[in-house]
Amino acid sequence: MTAHTLDTPENSGMTTETRPHDTTKVKRAASSAFLGSMLEYYDFYIYASAAALIFPTVFFPDSGHAALLSLSTFGVAYVARPLGAVVLGHFGDRVGRKNVMLFTLILMGVATFGIGLIPSAESIGVLAPALLVLMRIFQGISAAGEQSGASSLTLEHAPQNRRAFFASWTLNGTQAGFILASLVFLPVAAMPDDILYSWGWRVPFWGSLFVLAAAYVMRLKLEEPEEFAETKKSHEVAKLPVADLLRTHPANLTRVIFCAFVAVVSTIFSVFGLAFATSAEVGIAKSTMLGVAIAANAVALFSQPALAALSDRVGRKPVFVTGVLGSAVFIFVYFQAISTGNVALIFAAGIALMGLLYAAPNAIWPAFYAEMFNTKVRYSGMAIGTQLGFAIAGFAPAIGTALMGGDPTNWLPVALLTSGACLVCAVSALSAKETFRTPLRELGNRI
């Protein structure tokens, strides 16, 4: 039965939740979310890799704190993201999910390509890091609206008993972007220094245009979800979604902010962990650590949809919280493995941490957070809540570097920081309402 036959007289008594579900639109939405997130986080992770390995030399050559300054530019995007969340969330809830998602895609592609064009600090002085920060701000604004829009649109198209599974493909795109970025950086990191620090590092940034083209074509085919279209048609769209959000969903907005602290695991693993392990004092090869990232995220490509499907059967909170608490413990295991220099142990710990444990909250949050809000403020609620929470994750690598107290082998304070963020997330998640069986129209009731 197609979507056009659902409103026939014989089906007039059926609700949106009980009608037979046409999965064509949700599959298209999930595919678009996957490709869009892959572009967004390919761009984000090539920046993360470059911030750890390249930018201290290219943009901060005369600074005594080059590594700290470079990692701080990574965090700058997270300052811009809350502002982007407010603006993009407003238009996403008023105008529609699709147009905002097209905008975020183009903005990220242009900013990333632009980074690849910035001359070095030796060529243009302080203007070089200033331009780098500006492009990074544009990346942050774009990222603020991407995952929230893609998750909202996919969830609103999905059948009730598979909402987490389909929404998880937004984050599967994130893992695919991580893998693609790491694969691209493997040959780049192996280049001779004279090529690497002149033009070699720029190639991954220029290459983002290919992913942008594919994702843009897919995204043009999207349709607005029926639930949002009905809200707009009946003139129930919020005039000021942010004001409505703060008035009707303050508790759930706060929950999402604290739940989003779990992203500290990701940035500590992908940025700080890479810089820490490849430092002269620890001495792990760049190719080894990029290989760990590829392997862990490749496993997550399979584990995340499976864990999301499990949450569609047993609930969001059991799977989400188990993964968060497991990550709080295994961050210590991972850094201890790096300290031993045992490559097999590093791979095993990295895969367990990111491919299995962190994969649980990462797969489930697109549905878990989205289900805390109703259709009128869902985009704003997810965008603002996640981006405020992600801010600590953005600066976690720089904070971690400062906490080491000048000892490049002192990883314990960084692990404690990460574990503490996980504990805050777990407590917040446990206080939330279980929503996996709640019909779409009933989501977002205040508790």
C-alpha cells in the first residue's frame, strides 16, 4: 500500500502510527542522512587529524605552545555550534528539515575546501591562523544543524518499531566519514615532510567536493515528513521555536545537554589520543593509530545498526546507559594499552571502546534525543541541546593537554575527565522517560 492510498474511506479510522508503513521515504531519508553525515564528519575528522599532526607546524611554527593552539582551533567550531543550532533549529522547525539540510551541506563543503586553500603562516603571517579559525567557525555552524535535521527527518518518516534503527544511519554516516578521513590521511601522513607540509595535507580538504556532490544529489530527492507537513498545513508551526522549546521542554533540553557529554569519548579518542600516542615520548607510529581508528569505526558500522535495532526491542535507556558506563571504564584500558606500546592490545582496546561500547550511545542518541521533543520544536531541541553538550567535547582535547601538566605521558587526568563526562551522561539518561513504544504524535509530553 502506498502513501497515496492511506487516506481512503476504509482506512479513515487508522492513525498515522497504525497504518501500513511505506518504507521508501524513510530509506531515502536514511541514505541521505548517511551521505550528509559522511561528508560532515569526513570534513570534521580530516580537520581533527590535521590539527593533531599538521597544523602545529603549518599555522603555529613560531609558538612555544603550537600543539595546544592547534587543538584549540579544533574546539573553536564547538563555540560556534550553539549559535548555529539556534538559527538552523529555528528555520528547521519553521520552514522545514530539507532546505536547512541542503544549506548545512553546502556550507560545510565550501568551508572545508577553503581550508585547503589557506596559505601557511610563513607566507601570510597571523592572517593564516585567523582564516583557519574563520573556516572552522563555518564548519561548526554547519555541523550544528546537520545531525539534528537528518535525525529528525528520518525519525519522522520511520515506522514506530524501527525508529532507532533508521535514525542510527545518521551516525553510521559519521563513522563512515571517520573511516574515509583516516584512509585518506594514511598516504598523506606517509609523505616526505617537504611535500606533506606544503601541499600534501591540502589534498584531503580539496577531495571533500566529491562527497558533497553525491550527498547534494541525494538530498534534493527528500520529502518533508508527513507529521511535519501536517503541522505546517494546520498552522501549528511555532513562530519562535526556541521560545516554545524553553517554555514546554526545559527538563528534556537539560537532559540532552548533559547526555551529549558522552561525545567527550569521541574527541578524546580521535584527537587527543592521536596526538598523545604519536608524540615523541610515547612513539606509536601515525599509521598505527590511524589504523586503530579505521578498525574501530569499521566495527561500529555494523554494531551501531544492530544496537539501535536492539533498543527498538528492549528500550533506549538500557542499551544507551550500558554503553556509556562501559566507555567510562574502557577509556582507562585504552590509554593503558597505548602506554604499553603493544600494537595488538591497542587495536583490541580501541575496537572495544569505540566499535562496541561507545557505539551504543552513538547509535541510539538520534532517536533517544529526538523522542524527547514534539514535532514543533524537535529540530531546535536536538540541535541546541546536543551542541551545548558537545561544547565540552570540542575543547576536551585541549583541556586534556593542559591537564597533563607538561608531562606528555601523564594520561590519567585525561581518562578521569572522560570518565566523569560519561557519568554525568549516564545519570541524565536514567532520569529520562522511556520512549521506544511511544507513538510519534505523543512524543514530547512534559514529565
